[in-house]
Amino acid sequence: MFSRSSLPCVLFLCFVARTIAVFDMSSNQNNSYGAVNTADTPHWQQTISYYCNDNVINTFPIAFLDQFYSTGNLPTINLANTCNTADDPVYPGTNLPNCSFLASSIEACQAAGKIVTMSLGGATGSNGFTSDSQAAAYAQTIWDLFLGGSSNTRPFGSAVLDGIDMDIEGGSQTGFVSFLSALRTLMNGGTPQCPYPDAYIGTTLNQFGFDAVYVQFYNNYCGLTNYNNPNAWDFGTWDNWAKTVSPNPNVKVYIGAPASSSAAGSGYVSPSTFTPIIQQTMAQYSSFGGVMLWDASQAYANSRYDVSVKNALLGDVEIVAVARLLKPSLMSSTYVQQYLYYDLSLYH
């Protein structure tokens, strides 16, 4: 993820991983919850500031920038019922919707200390490059449209996002290292699937020093429902990758999880099941960074599933903090602090 301390990214996800089978990216009802609960409009995705009214969620990746190159050689974005090309005006000569009405909401979240990023890709996205030079040039496009640059076609108007994340679920990896390297002064995040190595972004992960990866432990055999199967659950493999393969030995690995049973084809677990998984993984693997949830609308409709995850993370922080008081050699302050960051991606 690129952060403004380093750069910008945003969705109303509790962060994104793989979408469910019935999720149609072309639909303007695609707020994840609304996609499978079309009649329950009160629980459809709200504007982003709605989710910033408490301190449960720390980071909001906005999903998705689903086509890198559309009309006018600019990207297009689909934010479900919030903003899309079917319901909102597009900038002349482009297929890029004008979502500038979201600027004040984004800035309100940032003023509340939230991180807002742009998620590139998605399960049905059309993304990729033909060469390293094309990819490096595209970094400037993203910078100008969403981050610290300037353009007459900024989808979120004056709002400057805090970074990007890469949710690449198909196609070639050509150019991704060049693209990310061109944004090197910002930060980064990626969303691989839990089977290791990831088929679509594995090479890029091994060549570029990501700061965080949101691994999708659902819709896969290695998902959360197989946590007790050592031949399936493979967070340990990702921990080993973080420490021995990643160019950034300090990269953090997040558990990507569905926020309700309707958010994914498989992999959902109840709060009572997920809590010990979170706390055991936290205790066992130093690369653990937090939890990513798909998505905010699903979590809110599911009795604030995000709150139970937050409590699981913070509960362990309190235990670790006490342990540190008793025996400072057990834990560094950095390790304790990392649990204070949580998003729907839930941060460490």
C-alpha cells in the first residue's frame, strides 16, 4: 500500500480479496452485501464517511479501479452503488466517472486518522501492461489521478488518497515491478491468494519490496475453514516467504477473510472461531500484520463483524502489553504498537 506518509488507496472494503461467484462487476448494485441482498437496501454500501464514525476500522481500500486502460487511455473505476459509469457523469472523452462528491467524505475520514487507498484490480478487472516502459509511465497516471499529482480528470476531486493496493487476480505480471518501483517513494500493499506461490502476482511479490500483503484465506483450499488442517492452512508458508524471500524482510502479512457467509463462496468463520485463529497467529508469527475483511457493507450487516475482529486484535495487545511490563525482553514496543493498527483490512 502506498501511504501519504508514503502515498494513497481506498474502498469501502474491510479490504478486498477475491469476490464471490455471483458478484457482477458490471452491476451498479455491487456493494458486496447489496449484490446478494438486493431487497435489503438499508444495508447497502453507504458513503465512506459513514464507516469512519468510530475507531474500529483504520484503513479503507476503495475498490475497484477495474480497468487500467479504457476510453481515452485512462482507467475506469466501479464503486458499486456509490459511484459508477452507469449512474454518474464521466469526464469527456473518458470512461472515468466523476465521483468528486466523495471528496469531503474521504477527507473527513482522513481527518479522523483513517487511511484511504485505491484498490487496483479485482476478480473481474481488466488490468496489465505490455512492457516495463508502459508500466512505469502508468505510475504517473495513477499519481496524477488519485495521489499527489494534478489532473483535470481526478475522480475524487481535491481529495488526495493515501496509497494504492494491488488486487491482481488474473493476467500477466509484465511490468508490475516497474510500475511499483516508479511509485517507490510512496508505499504499497498487495492481495495474493493463499495458495503459495500466488499464480498471478507471485513473481512480483518476490521482486518488489511490498510493505504489506493481504492474503486471501477464503475461496481457496487453504482458507480459514481449514485452519486445523496442517496440510491446508499455510500462514506459516507466507511467514517464511516474508522472512526469507521478500525483498523487504519487514513486510507484514494479513489474514484476508470474508466478513459474512454471503461475502465469499467459502472461508467464512464465526467470530468465536476467528478470534482464537487471530490470536494464535499473532502469537506464533512475527510477520503477522492484522486482518483484512471483504467488505465493509458485509461486516456492518453481519452484526458489526469488524468489531469482533478488532476486539480479537486489541485483546491480545493488552495481554502483550502486560507481559512486556513484567518481562520487557519478551516483546518490543514496535510489536505491541503494530496491533494498534487495524482496518477492515484490520491493521496491526
